[in-house]
Amino acid sequence: MLTPTAILTLLGFVVLFGALSRPLSDSWISAPMVFTGFGLAVGDLGLGLVSFEPTDGTLHALAELTLVVVLFTDASRIDLRHLRQRWSLPARLLGLGMPLSILLGTGAGLLLFPQLGLWEVAALAAILAPTDAALGQAVVSAEEVPEPVREALTVEGGLNDGIAVPIILVFLALAGAAHSEHSGAGGWLTFWIQQVTLGPLGGVVIGGGGGALLSLAAARGFTLPAFERLAGLALAALCFFGADHIGGNGLIAAFVGGAVFGRTAPNVSHHVHTFMETEGQLLMMMVFVLLGCALAGPALLELRWQTVIYALLSLTLVRMIPVALAALGCARPFAQVMFMGWFGPRGLASLLFGLLLLEHETLTDADPMFQIVVFTVLASVALHGVTARVGVRALGRSNAKTLANTTGRA
């Protein structure tokens, strides 16, 4: 629980980070790395200032709220007119790359964790398949990254979370850990169809309707900038809870709603972007603090070599091979394909889905599976944080060389 000392320490650290934010941003150390390390220092393995159970709901609620805001905001930046002309690559990443990642992750898990059953390993692979929109922001916002690549990674990170939810629940049910009204094959199919159809539908209706209302009101001078921003954020939450209420997937709804909102209310959406660049950053960093102080300790103390290898495989070959196969025929340079394959960080979504493991008491191996998820996220925070700036610069140089060669041949 958060004691007065813990609250003072957290707030003081935010102030200190703000004072050093520019030199830190120019270094290879990312903000998620800093806040996760701070959480580890003040958690049970460190000073013991912050201590709580992962199942008490605090981390789940904060991570879910942050993910909804990130998905909505990132999607609102997408140019839908351009995306319609370049839909092939993100569709390939979702329709081919993601299933192949789950398949390869399942195979690797069966080899490394023979004590787990097939469906438990499949659930673990599905939990770690979605990429993280929050951790990937530094990459998808970099001008050195070509716009088609940025759009593909943004759309993938926005939609794969929602697509993964029904798949994970099916695998958990097959493992005998989840029992619900969706127990039969027909019931699961109906549930999946509802998730992936009613979710986007809710996002289109709520995001489009709310965006049109705010845009019209702003054009007539009825709104104030501060409340435009609050209304936009409320719209993100409305997409999530509205879709969930009708049986759709709230994460998909938040992403689709953000995309439609950005299209219907361009004169308002920039206020939501401003929030994400300020207060939204604080939300994300608090999640990483809680990751460090509450989850990192047990994952590191119980670390096994099989977990290290699985995490490294999950972040490299298990993703990069499917991305390379999915990109065949898309006429993207090899450097860009490898870039997309590497920069698929795991973060908020995997943590949220990992918490589902702890909610099913009949899953006997829930704790070790959750520790694998946590360590993979920690490894992603470190490895993708260290390589983000270097990778973006290397891609920029590769693009410039390719352009020069093309110009020279012309």
C-alpha cells in the first residue's frame, strides 16, 4: 500500500525526473527504463517503501486506463485516407504475422516448459504476442521512420490487443482454467465474432458521433480548449465502456474510435495529443513504477534460464520471422522489415492479459506463467529502450542510402 512516505518519494522522483528530462531524453536511457528502475529501488527488493499485491486491482485499473488513452490518442493521429491506400502491410501483420507469432511462441514454450500443458503454453504465447503502443511511441513518432512503417506499427499495436483477448480466453478455457457461458465451440465462436465486430462498431458510432459533435461545437465557438481536451478523453473511455457494455472489445473500440475521432474532429483532436504528451506520460510512467516495485522482484528472484531464453526468443525470432514472412510481397526494404520485426515491444497489454492468469484459481501454473510474462516485459523495457534511438538513426541512414542509390541510378 502507498504510505505518506511512499507518496512523497514518488512525487519527489517525478520532480527530479522533470529537472533532468532533457539530458535523459538525449541518452540511450528511456523514461520507462528509469521509472521501472525506480520502482524496483523503492519496492520490496529495495527500500520497501511501496508494497502491494498484483491482484489488488491497482495495477490492472491503471494499466487499463493508460492503454485505452494511448490507443485512442495514437489512432487519432492516423491519416485514414492514406491508410486506405496502404492497408496491406498492417493487415498482413495482424492476419499472418500475429498467428504465426503465437504458433512459434507455443512451439518454443513446449520445448522450454515441458511441465506446462499445450493450451497453457498457447495462452502464454498469445499473451506475449501483442505489441505495446505505449512503449513503441518513441519509434512510431520518429520522423526518420517512413510513414507506412509507422502506420503499420501503430495499427498493429492498436488492434492486436483486442484481437488477442478472445484467443487468450479460448486457450485458458481449453486448459481447463476458465469456465463461463461461452463454454462450447459455438459459444466461443459467437463470443469472438461479437468482440471483433461490436468493438469496432462501438468505436465508429461513439468516436464518430462524439467527434462530429465536438467539431461542430468548436467551429461555432461553443467550447473551451481545456474542456475540449477533457471531452476527448471522456470519449476514449466512453468507447471502451460502451463497446464492453454491448459485448464488444473495448480495446478495439478505443483504437477505432480514436481513428474516427481524428478524422471527424481534426480541429479538436490536437488537444487530446497535448494531454498524451503531458498528463498521459505520467499515467504511463506510474504503470512502470508499479511494474518495478510490485512485479519485478518476484520475477527476478524466481528467474530460471528457461525463462530468459523464452523471453529473448519471444522478443526476437518469435516475432521477427513472422513479420518477415508477412511482409513478403509488400516491396519494403529489408532494413525496414527487420526494424518492424525488432520494434514490437511488450508492455501494458501483456501485463493486463497476464493478470488474467492470476484470476483463474484452477490454473495450477498461473504464478510461474505470470513471472514469465513479467520478465519478458522487463526485458522488453530494457532492450527496446536501449535500442530505440540507435535503431531509428540506423534506419534513417539506411533510408538515405537507399534514396541516394535510387537517385543515382535514375
